[in-house]
Amino acid sequence: MVFDRVQKSYDGETLVVKDLNLSIGRGEFLTMLGPSGSGKTTCLMMLAGFETATHGDILLDGQPINNIPPHKRGIGMVFQNYALFPHMTVAENLAFPLEVRKVGKSEREEKVNRALDMVQMGAFGGRRPAQLSGGQQQRIALARALVFEPELVLMDEPLGALDKQLREHMQFEITRLAHNLGITTVYVTHDQTEALTMSDRVAVFNDGRIQQLAPPDELYEQPQNSFVAQFIGENNTLMGTVKEITNGVALVELDDGEVIDAKPVNVSKPGDRTLVSIRPERVEINKDRLSPDAHLIHAEVLEFIYMGDIYRTRLRVAGNDEFVIKTRNAPDQRRLKPGEHIEIGWLPDDCRALDAR
Ligand SMILES: Nc1ncnc2c1ncn2[C@@H]1O[C@H](COP(=O)(O)OP(=O)(O)OP(=O)(O)O)[C@@H](O)[C@H]1O
Ligand SMILES: [Mg+2]
């Protein structure tokens, strides 16, 4: 499935999808992740055929999607407002997509029961949607999208109404099922943990554009711009100006005058303003573990929190009071005290010099 230079405007003026190029492989689990209003649902609606692209093409198996009538697309869908048929029971709701596809009665019953069990709703087949809670309705909507084992499933925040435990169970069930049945899945969420744990690849959306498209580990380890770095996972950021770039290492002068090493990712030359970003777990407080010529900078300990497996320490670094470091609870790891002054550093590769937007 391919989005080829797709743009979308609802009012003929503003583009809510600006230039979307995306190719989704057969059997792939791809997640669209991004803040509210970034265009995720719009993209899903175009895939489903409920909205048309203003420019560009969407191809399914090489065919422009507009030429395929919706009922022939074999797409299972769960939308943000999971509308079930109110006049049908839960079991009838699930049997419906099977009836449309002429599945015989006994096979139908078997599949309906299996789908109900999957969402832990086995006892609710005889109820009507109005007699269910929001989260239960959402689970039924999910079961209905998967019951006919479609080749392609589109899911728009399908787990939003569920509590944490059930959500984690369903995340596992959905990915297991999708992989076992070889279903191609396009999944929309604004929950980054969900995106990282479930997906083969994640497309990070902002403002109608894909900011980065990558497998979860790459997204976390190698954010390509400051939006992605700040949107995915916890991150420390400092502002500065590039002094020089030599041998793939940028020397950055922070706004308080201190100098650090960073990997130049989204900066090109001396004088460029930059936002440098570093993960809390990559900050080193023990300089013996760094190379002798690493640049160290000064930090004041503001808060120390014992969290069992890790220590979480909040520092003041170059005027930033929210600089957080995580250190493993290990015999050789010192517990820091508020008010203490220390030096911190990192490997240049762990600190990324990004655009200063
Ligand atoms: N039917 C519509 N008519 C006009 N504008 C719309 C319509 N649907 C969405 N929009 C606008 O398009 C933009 C993208 O909306 P979209 O629903 O795709 O965002 P989203 O990423 O799914 O957000 P959320 O996480 O809140 O669901 C928004 O600015 C929204 O107001
Ligand atoms: Mg949406």
C-alpha cells in the first residue's frame, strides 16, 4: 500500500496533510503517531476511502484506491468513535461482516466466539451495545474488525477507553493476531509507548507531515530532528551555537558559555543555532568511564529520587533546572545529594545536535 505525494485539504485552503509519501509492506504493522490535529485520522480515512486525497494517489496492490469499491477492499476498521449497530446484539454485530462475506452458520458462530474470547467478552454476546460500558464497546468494535480476518486493518486509537491492564493485554493480543494471520495493520495512536511496543515501524506525524519513519529502536536512538527527539521518550535539551565540526563531532557552546561535544545531526556549519538532546540514561557522572579529552560540564544536584532499580536525579545544567539523569542502582553507583556540585559528560555519539526550532 502506497501513499504517493498525497495532500489533503478540507476547506480548499489549508493543507492538513502536506506531502505524504509512505509505502507499507504486506504484513507490516505500521503506526502513525503524533499530537492531536496532526492529520493521522485524515490519512486513515483516505486509506479507508471515506475521504479523497486533494492531490496525489493512494495505491492498494498497485491500484489507485478510488477504483475499488469500499466493500471489495477487505479492510477491517476500528475508528475513534467505534460505532456498533445499536439494534443488533454483540454477537450479531460480530456475525455481520461474516454474513456479508457469505460465511456459513457454524463457521460464523465459531469465529464470533473466538473473537469474543479474544477481547475477553465471551459472556456478552446477547447484550446490545447500549448495555455495555465504553471500554466494552471498544473491545467489541475491535473484535468486529478482526473477525473476518481481513488482509488490512485500520485502527484509530482502538484502546483509548481501556484501563492500563486491559490495554496492555489488548496491545499484546492485537500484535500477536496481526502477525499470526499476516494482517497488514495501520494503527493510529498518540501514546508513544503503545507505538514503540507494538509496531514494526512508526511514522511520527506533526503538522501534516511525517517527521520520521523508522523502527522503534531507531526512532528512540536516532531522532532526526528536535520534534521527534522531544516527542519520543524522555530527553534533556540544551540550547547553544555550533563552534566547529571536526571528524564528525560538533563542538557546541551552550548559552551559558560552557562547551560540549555532540553528534551533528541537523546542523551543518559553525554559527548554526542548535538544540542538543541527550537521554537521561546516557549521561555519565563517573568521568573515569569517559575518554580523557571528553568535555565535562558542571551540574548542581537539585533532587535525588530512589526508584529501586534506578536512581533518578534532577540537575541544574547550563540554566536548565529540569535536566534529568537516570543511573542504575549498582554497588559502584553513588547516591547524589541535593546541593552537591558534580561534573557530567557523555559520549559525543549519545548527544545529538539538532535543529533549534
Ligand atoms: N471533516 C473535517 N472537516 C474539516 N476539517 C477537518 C475535518 N476532519 C479533520 N479536520 C482538520 O484536519 C486536521 C487534522 O485532523 P485529524 O483528525 O486528521 O487529526 P488527528 O491527528 O487524527 O488528531 P487526534 O489525535 O486529535 O485524533 C485538524 O486540524 C482538523 O481540525
Ligand atoms: Mg484522530
